[in-house]
Amino acid sequence: MIRITSPSRLHLSLIDLNAEIGRVDGGLGITLDYPKMELTAEKSDNITVTGNSALNERVKNAVKSVLPDGKGINLNIEDDIPPHVGLGSGTQSALSAASAVNEVYNLGLDVRELAEKVGRGGTSGIGVASFESGGFLVDAGHKFNKKEGFSPSAASKADPAPIVFRHDFPDWDIIMALPHGQGAHDAKEVDIFNKECPIPLNEVQEISHLILMQIIPAILENDIDTFGRGINHLQSTGFKKREIALQSEDIKNLIRFMNDTGAKGCGMSSFGPDVFGFSDSKLQSKKIREDVQSMLDDTVGGHAIITSANNTGANISEV
């Protein structure tokens, strides 16, 4: 029997939804230890997926895209990532299932090949790279003439984007608020891309400047204050600004509140509603989590957690 444990991820921002110089998308993100996707797999005569998960159908579809003709597999989902909250459940569940088939039947496919088969990574390469290696990641998007438009990963046929920067994320606490509800997905997500793109070139240039000259150096220098300023700035420009504008006042207030509690670099992952912030003080992290939980209890509901970065990617083992 094979066990696959896959991380979730924060998607901090898309970079270029203008495409004037010939590339589109690009993104940056952080791989997370928790929440996580965990499943076990073994050969079977049929395809069966067990476990009380909202991702069962997505897992089954991924299996079908990789499984050799005439073969079967039994998958049991033991832990999962909440869907449509900004943590990358679609990519991680699909890659976990595909990797299980790959291991059980010794297909010899690498992560990128599996991602192509299950149709993930067509806009952001962060989820695929999180599974592959973990860490803090920046991807370079796609040639615009190959992608032929602006669209989310779930609606894109492009190959996974190349990673241009990968580094272990510092040992900072990541405080997350997971409000009740879901972010935009499926047809609604496609509609948002169609309506909001292209993003003005000056905003794309602003994001690129922030990433290259502020956020990446802060990671290399273990400088949480500079990193936090860069992440805060990202929330007010580019596609991320539009993603946040579409949220309820409760989610916008949650980002502001987390900033007020002393967390660094507060923002929203992907289309949300997951909100995050960072701290290098265990005592402060605990207080921030408690304060954020109280706010959630008084408003939209949900739960606040403290997690950490995953710098290794998915784990595959025999059990």
C-alpha cells in the first residue's frame, strides 16, 4: 500500500495578466504543512474512492486520466484540504491521486507529466511546484501565443509554468483565518478573468518590482518586516486588488484586523476567502490566532489556525 501526503499552498498573487511582452500569468506562493491532503492507495480490480471528502469526485477523475487500461485502484482519503478557499485543493488532490496510480503501477512519470495528464498548472505553477518541492516559489507563466487568453488553471490547457525562483521559506509562523464560505470557482472564476483582464501594464510592472527587489531579498535575508511590507503592498495592485475588491466587507475587515493585531504581510490567498499573516514570535502568533478566532466568531464564523511552511513537497511512502 502507498501513502501520499500532499501540502496545501498560499497563492500570494498572479504577476502578469497584461501579456504585452509575450508572457502571461506568473505567480508567487508558499507551500504549507497544513492543511494537507493524505490518502492511501492499493491495486484493485475496480476504481474505488472512499473517505468522507468533498474531493472524492475530483480524485476519481484524476485517477481515470492516468490509470492504465483495464487496471483498477482503491483510494482512501484520510485527510483533505477544504475546497475553494484559496489553498489549492484542486491541484493537490489531483496530483495526489495521479501520483498514487503512478507509484502503484510503476509508470515512471514525473510530477510535471502527471500535472499535464490531470490538467493542472495551466495558469499558476505554484501548486504543481508545491507538490514537487515545497518552499517559497515564483513561476514565470506561459507564452501568451500558446495559452491564447486569460483564464484560471481549471479552464486552461497550458502546460505547468516553469519555476524561476525556489527557496526554503523561513521558520515563521503562518496564521490563517478560514472563514465559512467559498471563493470564486468554475464558471464564476472564468467570468472574473474575462471581465478584469488585461490588467494595466504599470500595475504588472509594480508587482514585478515588488517581487524582485523587496519580497525575494526579504526571504533570502530572513527579514520578516520587509517581507511583510511587500506582501501588504501586493494586496493593493494588480489582479490581487481585483480579487479582494470582490470580497464581502467581512473579509476585507478581516485582512485589516489581522494587520492591526501585529501580524506581518496580511492578505488573501487566491480568490479567498482564506486570509493569512506572518509572525516570528510564538507568543505573538498565539495571541493573534486567538484574536482572529474571536473576530470570526463574532462575524462570519470559521476557524483560525497557526501553520508553517513546507520546504520538501509531497511525501510518498509505503505502508
